[in-house]
Amino acid sequence: MGRWEPGARERLVLAAVDLFHEQGYDETTVAQIAERAGVTRSTFFRHFPDKRDVLVAGQAALSALLAEGIGATPAGAAPLDAVAEGLRRAAEVYGPMSREIAPRLEAVVSASAELRDRSAQKSVGLAAAMEDALVARGTAPVVARLAAELGVLAHHRAFERWAAEPDAAGGAMARYSIEALDELRAAAASLG
Amino acid sequence: MGRWEPGARERLVLAAVDLFHEQGYDETTVAQIAERAGVTRSTFFRHFPDKRDVLVAGQAALSALLAEGIGATPAGAAPLDAVAEGLRRAAEVYGPMSREIAPRLEAVVSASAELRDRSAQKSVGLAAAMEDALVARGTAPVVARLAAELGVLAHHRAFERWAAEPDAAGGAMARYSIEALDELRAAAASLG
């Protein structure tokens, strides 16, 4: 069985995270990222509009999976059960690539105000995707908004734990997501 | 009774919002903002590190008031009752200045990816301030995190409504905040 082999897009993400980590985000150019990844600048721009977007590369795929899972939940299901299904599907994208870059990615984002801002806006986008999918299946808007926020919180908490757990199997992110969502569900009962 | 008279800091915020709105965020310089406000560039830099921060000018004050209100709530109070007190105090900063700039500010932030990112990160900061204040008074971390997210949601929903209501009195933001929080509290019971 072969080792995991990244394609051009994955190599660009890995190269960008390495360079941002080694020399800083502001100091890194698109040309350097392309060179490190072994591709041309125009290949870079076929995959990403600018270097900032490399770090939120998975957002569109993630949003689509979250919405798909929520939309596929039976009509009578509770909003958080629909969110759980969204998180389960979204967990599919967390493979060896995510695990490999997680520690450096976290360091890079923490070190840059611009990237912290971008990362916060990514969460807003994920919440909006879930909220829209919930409203589309008939959840009241305010409940949908809240359920979506819980979904984003659960996703982040799960990712932190999954990335920190050295022995987790590649496909185990879904379990962490459901556990985190269950914790938040229990916490919601203690809000007062 | 005199009309509300803005000081240098307020004039800088008003000038910045006007210029961003008229000619775009990227096209506006610190020198132009200072000139429009009738102050020098060095006065600008005494108040703000850069032009991006003009738009989140109130964040530190808001965070401090939220934390102060939460900290002042009696020990036995439910987490969301503490958050309500934080929101009530934070509402004090929403006066004629906020009301005057609200519509243009919203347009400016919507039009710029960088400012949308910055605005999202501002929400993260407000949530962190509430979460820390709740944990400091003994709320379980996961409950504190969730209660803080509800607080931020309530704050945003309240601000949107307050800003859109032409006849609201200057001091009425607190009422909108508490109403929004009560809606979210009710929604939390329908999450499933």
C-alpha cells in the first residue's frame, strides 16, 4: 500500500504552510510557494486567488458537505441531529493532509492578525452554510442560527482534539465532532 | 441643551467611515482621514494603530463592559443572566455616534473582504472576553463558551434592530439586547 501522494493543490498548501511557518506570512510570496511546490505561478493562480486563500482552501468543500448532510436528514429530525449529520459528512475531508499541516497551520494563523481575521471569517461562512441548510428544511431562523453556531463550535473543538491526538486513525474526525456536539448539547441545558 | 459634540477620536471615526463609504476602503489614506477630521496625522496615530482599527474602535471598551457586567452578577446567577448583565452594561456605549455611523459602517464592512474578516475577528474577541469572565466566576468552560457565543449573537441581533429603528431613544440598546438574548434562550430549548 503506497504512502499518501499529494497532488498539485495539496503540494501548494503544504508549501505555503511551510514557508509561512519558516519565514512569516508577510514575507512569503506566491512565487516562492509555487517554487517550493514544484509548480508554476500560473498553476498557483489556477487553484487560489491569492496567498491568503491557501489557508482556507477547504472552506467551500466543507460548507458543501455540512449543507449536504443537513439537507439529507429526515424531515422530523431535531435541528442538532441535522447538524450532527452535517458534521459527520464534513469530517470526511479530514485526512492525512489535514493532520500533517495542523500544528504548523495553527502556529501560522496565531502569529498573523490578518490570518486570525481570515480564520474568523471562515467560521462565519461555515455557520452561514449550516444556517441556510437548516432554514431550507424548515427550522425557525433563530433556532437555525443558534444550531449553526453550535455546529461551528463543535467542529472547532473536535478539530483541536483530533489534531492533538497522535494515534487517531485518519477517518476518526467524525467521532470527535459528534462527541463535541453532544457536550455542547448538554451545556445548552445549563445556560439558565 | 446642546447638540452632541464629537471629540477628536469621534471625528476620526466619522471621517474614516465617510471616506471609506465615499471612495472605498483601499483608496483611503490615514492622511485623508486626519484632514477630513481636522487633526494631524500624529493625532490619528495617537488614537489608532492603523486605518483598519478605526472600524473596531469600540472593541476594547465593549469587552471591558461585558466582562465587568458578568463579573458583577451575584455568584448564584445562571450563566445567561450574567451575560444579560454584561450586555446591559455594554449597551451604554451605543449612543448618537453609533447610531449616526451605523448604516454607512455596515455598507463599508460588507464591501471589503478585509473588513469582513476584521469584523468577524472582533466577534471572536467579544466572545473571549465574556467566556473568560464567566469562567472566572465559576461557570464550566464549555457552558461559558456557549453562553458567550449566545451573548455575541444577541449583541449583533440587537444592534441590527436598534440601528434600523429610526425612533429609538439613544439609551435603548439595552432593551434590544435583552430581548434578543431572551429569544436565543428560548431557541436553545428547541435545538433537540
